[in-house]
Amino acid sequence: MNDSIDILLIEDSAFDAELTIRALKQNNLAKNIVHVATGAHAIDFLMLRAFSKTGIYKTNQRLFY
């Protein structure tokens, strides 16, 4: 049984974000991980996801892992 979930990771430290993402992936705890650096980006992501038919967040940052 796979109980992995989608995670929105809000972390301004790229190093800490990579450590967190690596740990989540190694333990198969997350199906999709989206990393944003600020709370403002997180709100933008959530608002666009809520009102977008495709659910795709377009930005110049690398978000999906």
C-alpha cells in the first residue's frame, strides 16, 4: 500500500530544502513535492492551483521534483 502524499515545501534555504526532499523521497513519503522559497510564492501557487483547470504552476523556479 502506498500512502504517499503531495507536499508543498516552503523553505528559503536551498540546502535545507534539498535535505528535506531527499529524506522524503528516500522513505517514499511524498508522491509530488513542490518547493517554493517564500510564503508569497506558496500563496501564489495555491491560488493558481485552485483556479486553474490544469493545476500547473508556471514559474522560472524549479518546483516539481
